[in-house]
Amino acid sequence: MGGTANSLKFIQQILHSGDITDAEAVELIPIALQVTRGSPQALEISKELLKDPKIQKDPTLRKLTILADGTMVRKYCAHLSTCPEAALETLHGLAADAISKNHEEDMSLALKALGNAGQPQSLKIIQKFLPGIVSSAANLPVRIQVNAVLALRNIARRDPGKVQEVLMKVYMNPTVPTEVRMVSSMALFESKPSPAMVLNIANVVIRENPLNLQLASFVFSQLKALATSRIPQLEPLAAASNVAVKLFNPSIDNLGYGFSKVIHFDQFKYSLMAGFDVKVHMMNNPNTLLPTFVMIKLRSYVGNYEADVAELRGFRAQPLQVPLVTSYVKVLGQELSFNDISKNTIQTINQAIKEPTERHATIKNIINKLLNGMVGHYAQVIMAIEARHILPSTVGLPMEFSWHTMVVGNSPVNLAVTVTPPFSPDSSISQLLESEVHISADINPSALVHLVATVGVNTPLLQHGLEFHGKSLVNTPVKVDVLVNLKESNIKIETQPPQQEQEIILISGQTHAVARNVEDLDASKKIQLVPASADQNIQEAHFQASAKASTAAASSVHKSHTAASKGQSLFYQVLGTHETKLTVAPAHTDPPIQRIQTEITVGSKAASKVIALVDVEKHEGEQMEQSEILKRLRLVLGIKDDLDGYRQIYNLQFKPGKGQNKASKQRAGSSSSSSSSSSSSSSSSRISALNKGKFLGDNTPPILVVTVKAIRHDNSHQGYQLIVYTKYSFLRPRIQAFVVDLDKSSRWRACFNAGVVNLYESRASLKWGQNCQDYSIVTKAQLGLLGWQPAVRVSTEWSRVPSQLRSLIGNLDKYFPGMAYVFGFSETYKKNPQHQIRITVALSSPRTVDILLQIPSVNIYIYITLHYNALRIPMPIPIQRFPHSDILQAASLNLLAEAPQILKESLQGECKVSENQITTFNGVNLAQTIPEGCYHILAQDCSEELKFMVMAKPSKDEPSKNDINIKLGHYEINMYQQSGATKMTINDHALSMEQLPYKSFGEPPVEILKTETGVSLVAPDFGIENINYDQGNVQVRPTLTMKGQLCGICGHNDDQFVQDFRRPDGSVAKDAASHIHSWILPSQSCTEGCNLKHTLVKLEDVIYGEKSKCYNVHPVLRCSKQCRAIKTVKVPIGFHCLPYAWSLYTALSFFMKSNLSFLMFLLPVDSALDLVEGQTYLDKPEDITEMVEAHTACACESCSS
């Protein structure tokens, strides 16, 4: 009855009768619709469920039911040439109604359901949501447009031609948002376009490359991923992609992680005729820090069949849009669920935590159920997999491959919760988190997985073939008491040891030959495929494990009775009988173990749980000095003066980085031996400093203490305690951890010590045994050079290790040659250190790395190129930013301290202004100066919030220096040079250097700090990380939240360096000078010292053989009428030209569009084109480009304003 219309009808009946709760309905109805076979009766019931009032009033159930209805439509129409309009009427109506009411949530829901249905008849309604197809769709949110594109993917499987035509219109339209165009390209590639279309897709983005690097990077990475695909079904697409990739400029492959990418991995085994591919699509936006769209997709291939196994997606909307985040889950191409998180959701959660629970009915019910205890028996049955694949055979009988998997979950639960102090209805969740919570649980979760796989002949009457039945039973009884005290940062867990022997895991499988007649099932035959015989292959393995402190003994048994003796293929190894069993039984100890206790304490209270300190407190009346307490603690932890001992081993081919300045490097060049000796001494002293940095517990308390102990009936304790100390510093972070045996007679200890030695080297050591002296392993990581390539080397060395570990290391020589061959390694044999393993990774180009791996007896070298090798670097590493001369000075290995800061700074961007150089946020250098006398906008918040504005102009006293004006909310701050000194004012009030540091009284705060040679303004709430003003030089660094939200001379901070010369009107200037001049802030009066203005000029020239008047489209800087230019610069300007012989109609059209005075028609024709006073912009296309003189400094005889 399962999966039929009758079962769906039964569910509908119990929904109406109220026999299932709302939670059960949410769980049951969508799954039932998903698994029910398509039929007219099932489709009719699905439509009735959509209209059911109980479903309509529950938003979650309504959403899931509509998605499942789309799946039902797909299954019903799968075998029909044309899907009936009645089947799609409900979904089409939902989409049309959502558009008319501008209801975004229903738009998304309708599009996703239509995507599940995947019918070409829905193409017309979906186009209403697509920009570039319908003009009104451009006003819809980007996420709605993206959902519309994604809905076309399943339709493309039935009618790829029509879908590709629509997608190409969206993709080729430059006015469509970039995210939508990227998703369109992704959908196009999934539809397996023709080679001509692949080249067309590439040519579109190549033409736009400088203007849209995000789209270019995304399409290029898709093409490159497809070009290396091994999947047979993708061979034509891979060949076309391989040609298309060669059309791109190779430099696009070096774009970093800030640009959109596709990461791809696939594998196909021809012996199994099966494979898979995994794709990760990451779409970035210049205006955001994190990716706006991330999608992970897994697709499987078996024979000629392919299916989307799973798909996960997250979408982050742009600022000020709702929702903030959306996500969905797809299985086998069908969207099962999606969720939106908006600002309202976050605010609701925040209120629910802070407000009394009685105001929130859902939270109140949940807490009441927990506090009242939970006793019940929960079970769930899921038909996880049901797949059939039927092939015709040469004898005329169908050959079937099928796979059925059923999962049964079962768990009796007995849960009791008590809270101290008692929880009252007017209490909030935040108060609950500060209480002491005691949880007592007795649960026995178990899961049974039953798998049936068949291969053979299957007809309506006869069934002959092989059947494999596999069962897996997992049973994990748990009886636990948990005491949680978050206020004290303490968690205590107590469990009881097993009281009787119990099977935890049981896995079995059997293969039979089956012959049955459907009309006479009693006469069916079923025999074991591998009968007991002399040549059978039987493997049996036993394993038992227990320790003296164990509360349980574990044993496992594996039996295998197969046909492997007939051949070594997977087929023969699977045939037969298999059984694996894991059993846990109580361990017999004297005295018996009563319970096992685990206690975790974090933070300031952790020191009170250290066993050594607790023992000291038990000495009643004994006054002990702090030094004596630390001495005892050292004794318990097995600490001596020298925590670790390191042995220096360097590979001569690897040059570790050293902290030398330029002068010392010059001296090193003249005396290499002296440098080597000095380096060795310096390195040794640093390592000694780490080794003899003494016990961190001398100065700091532990941050974490974990105690695991077994408590016996005689109240004796046995177990271990973990104690962790840390010392964080920006340059020298360190961590120490100790494991101590609680048995006072035992001296077994484990000691871990790790830290940064210097900016180029980090080390970690692990010692264990009697007082941490028996065994040791040391690992170090170094930054340096391999040849002239920047490289990182990680090496592990050991003096003594247990025999089992030594045997494992010795086996490397046995397995590595084979592994080297499989993964493409080339081998050379040479003598390597006997107690050391080294791996060196060198960056040979942004996309390739060299790996040198050295083990005690093998030296293996591999050259990895992403295009030709399976191992690849997903993102390019821009090594061009690190010159060879500076590599040894880079602090890249100071991972714990500097890596987050380096990443943060690279994402933030930084704009610098010096005497004759401006560096934008995107790293573009402008070898220009700012015109004198007038403020120009360096950087400002160009969002609706307008948090700040930074302006600069050459200083009046020293034109080579710059004065700046900063506007932050109601603050106006000036920093300027006067008589060689830095002066400041805040809201016209002077602020001297002696008054620093300064912090504003109001909120949000503004701070001004004194630096070595200047001042620094910090205002993160306004979007400014810092503005450094140093003797006229300016450095602006915005916060991460301002990524892509800026404009001005410094650019938009969006990584689109090709478009860094954007003017205030959005157009792109032709050179740096024009770009700088466009951001001038003209003064209202010449008394302010700014005598430069934007002006349109007239140019008379012969164009196409006719004498014409030309007018510049964008303005040029010129001095005021009463002033003359004393400094000029040539700039390229675009002109729009018109012939002298203008008709009246043409002139009328021009003046109306240009907003010129109609009275000018009274002038002669040759003078009618003179510009109106004050006009600075001409909205006309450019006909020619000429070099024009722009003024950058003026001298004025008088000022009448």
C-alpha cells in the first residue's frame, strides 16, 4: 500500500480526523507526496491537500506541501508527451497571484515548485520573473530572479532548446545583475549546450572582461573545470570547453579568492561504468565581503544514467534586503525544503531569549515539556532508497538492476530535568542559562538498515537472478546524568558501566540465487550462491580490547564466506556470506567500578579543579608559600626546567627565513660562513627561549581542565586529567597541555608544548611516558625558499617511539612506491635521516606547487599542474605580491598571530595619498597630484546611510603635503599642516597633540590617537578602521562592512581594478587625471580659496569633411573667470560634434534634450550652439576624443564674491 494513492488517501483522512498532531503532519505529508507514484488519483489528492484549511494555516506545512506537489506533477507527467494544464493550474495560479500582489515569499515558493515540476508549459509564467525577458522583472529582488533561472534547469531536461534560448537572452544582457547572469551561465552548462553555444558563452564574457571580472572569472573557471572532466557523458562539452578556455587571457586564471569561482572534482571508473562529480559554485559580489551565493552539487553517473544526488545552496542577499540568508536542500533534483532568515527572524530570536517565556507560547511549551520530563517510545521508518534500472538483453528478456534500502529508527526515552533555582514562567532563557541544570537520561537509540539489491531477469511472470540481503543493526544504550552550570563554566557527566554483554553493532549480508514464478510463489527456489565446499574462501578475525582502568571490554568478530577464490574482483568478494559483530561486556575489576565521571571546566574556575592544587588545599592549617604550591604542581605534572629538547636538522636545498634587515643581508653576502654561524646561534637562542620559557602555569592559570575518572565501590578513583595553559601574544602565542594519571603511585605523564619561535618558524612537541621522558615527537613548520620559490616545510622527527608506531613508520617504505605511481609521483632513492619525515611545498606559480616529500628511505618528487593533474589548487595564490628579495622577511608562518590580520587587511583595502602618488583601495597606483586649493573627495560611504566622507586638498603652506577634512555624523574634523606641524580641529575647536588620545563623549565613539610621527583616527561604527595622517601623508582603511560600498578618488574597494576610474555619474574616466578631477568639491565662493570649476568647452573641427562644432561630454577643470591658470595638465576628453548647417528640427531636438534655452533659437545658426552659462554636462554620445588642457592651479587678481 505504501507509495500509492490509497496510502495518500488514508493520510488525508487521519489529517481531517485529527489523529495526527501538527508536528506529525509536517513530517508525514510532504514525505508521502514525495514517494507516492504519480497517477490521476494521487494528483487529485495532492491538489485537495493544497486547499485543506489545516495545511493552509500552517506556514511550514503549506510550503513543504506545495514543493511536494511540484514533485507529484513531475511524476504524473513523466510519461506524457504534454502535461495537462489542469495539473499545473494550481502552481501557475500561485505564481500569477504572487506577482500581482508583489508577495516575495510566494514568488520564491511558486518558482521552486515549478522547478520541481520541470514542465515546458511553465516556461511562459517563469519568464515573467526574468530580467531581460520582461522589463518589469528588473524591479524584482535579485534572489527572485535567481530562483527563476534555477527553476529552468529541470525544464531543460525535457526541452533544452527553448530553455537555452531564454537563458542566453538573460546571460547576454549586460543590464541584468551579475549574480543572475552567473547563475544563467551555470544553468546553460548544465543543459549541455552545443560547441557553438559554448564558444558564444565565452565570447560574450571576453568582450566584457575588463568591465565585469566577476562574471569573467566565474565563466572561465566553469569552462576550465569542464575541460578536465573525465565523465564520458560530458566528453563533447569538455572538448568544446577546452577550445573556449584558450580564447581567454591567461591572466584571468590568477584572479584571487575575491572573485567568483567554480571548484570541480570528478571521477569515473570504466570497470564499473560508474562515476560522480562534485561542484562548488561560489559567486561573489564587489559590494560584499562574503560570497552571495554558494552551491554544492553532487551528481552520479551509472551507465548512461545520470542523477543529481544532492544539492545544497546558501544565498546571502545584499545589505538592506530581506531576507538576509536563504538556503535549500535538493535530493535527486527535487527541492525538499528551503528556509529564509531575515532581520525580523534574528530580532524575534533575540527577544525570545531576553523576554519572559510566558510571552512566547512555542518556547513556553518546549520548556514545560522538558521540565515535566519526557517518557516515551519513538520510532521512525524511512524508505531511504528505491531505485530500479532495466536494460533490454539480446535474448529478448529485460535485465533489471534494483536497490531498495529501508531504515527503521527506534528509541525509548526517559528524560528528567531539574533546574536550580526553580524556573518560573516570568523567567527568560537568558536566566535559565545562568541556572544549574541537572539532566537525567536513560535512552536506548537503535537503527536497523535493511538493504536488498537484485540483478537478473524480471518479467511479469518469471524472476530469475541474484539477491543480496544486507542488514545493519546499531544499538547504543545510554544512561547518563549531566550537571550543567554555565555560570561557573562547568559540566559534569556521569555514566554507568555496562551491566551485561550487549551487541553494539551487527552487520550481515547474504547472497542467494533466486528463481520464482509469480503465479506459484510456493514453488520458488532460493539457495546460497556460495555453498560449503573444500575450495571456499573463509576469513575469520577476532579482536578484543580492554585495559586495567576500563569499565568495559570490547570484542569484535568478522566472518566472511565468499567466492574470492574464483577471482579477485569485487563481484566475487561480495558474493557469499558476511558477518561483523561488535560486542561490549562489563570488565571484571576488583573492586568493581560504580560509575564513570567526566568533568569539564573552562575559564577562571579551571584552576580549582587541578588535582595537585586540590591536594594542597586539603592540608588543613598548613600555610604554604605560592612558590611551594607551584613546586608541587610542577612535580605532579612531571615538569623540569627544560620542557623540550630540539635537534637542529636542515635540508640544504631549503633556505629557512631569517629575521635580517637589509644591512645585515649585505654583510651576509660578504661572509656566508659568518652569517650561517650567526644565524645558527640566533635560531638556537630563540629555540632555547621557547624551551626555557618555563612552565606557563608559573604566571597564568589553566584555561581548561578535563577530568575523566572511574569511581569504584570503595570510593577510590582511577583515571586521567587534562590541563591546558595558553599564553597569547601577537608575535609569540604558546600552548601547553598535560595529561596526568590520577593514581599517585604512577609517574606516567603526557606533555604537549607548542609555540611560535619567530616570524618564520613554529614548533610543537609531544612527550609521554614516565615523567614525559620515555617517548617524544617534535614537529616544526618553517617558511623559506626552495630555490627561488617561496616554500613551507613541515618536518616531524622522533628519538624514541613505541614499537607499534615504529613498525608503522617502517612500513612506509613498503607502501610509498606504489602510492607514488598511482598519484603521479616520480621517485629517486637517496639517504635521508632515519628518524625524520619532511614535506616541502613550494609555490612555483599562482596555480602550481612543487611538493618534496622525504621519508627515511625514499625521496619522492611530484610536479602538480592543475590543468593536467588531479591534484589542484582551487584558488590561485598571487605570488607576484611577494618579491623574491622580500620572501625571507615575510612573517607568513606566524599563523596563530598574523594570519587573521593579514587576511583582514587584504579584504579591507587601503588607500594611500603621498606627495605625488595615490594608491586606490584596489591597489591601482595613480601618479598624479590633487589640484590645488580645492577639496576633492578621497573616499565616502556611497550607500544610503552616508556614514562618512574624507576629503583632501594640497596644503596652502606646503602644496606637496595634504590637508584633510573628515565628516562623521555630526563631527567635522580637520587635520592640516601649518609651519611644519600637524594641527587639528573638531567642530571648529582646536585640538593639540598634547591632548591626545582623544575620545568623543557621544555615541558612536570617535577616537584620535597619537602615533610616532602623526595621528590616527579610529571610528569603526562609522565604517572607518583607521585614518592615519602623518605629516601630510594620508592612509585610509575602511572596515570590512564597507566592502564595495565606497566611492571617490580611492575607488569602490570592490576588487574591480579595471573600473577604478569611475566618476560620480558612474562613467569610467579615460585616465587618472580625469578621474581625480571629477571628484572635486567646488566651493560656493572664491573666498574659500577654491577657484577651479567644472566647465564645458567648445571645439571647432572638421569631422567627416564637414566643419563642425564639438562639445565635451564630460566637464574639464578650468579656473574661474577672474583667475588665470598657473599649472595645467593634458587630459583626454570625449566630444560630441554637430555640423554648422543644422536643421531647425535637429536643433530643437538637441536643445530640448540638453535643457538649453529656447531663446537661443533667436540667435544665428552658427552661434546657436554656444553653451548656457553654468552648464557642466552634455548627455550625448562621444564622437571623437581629443587632448584638452585642464587647469590644476590658479592665480587670481581679485575676489569679488
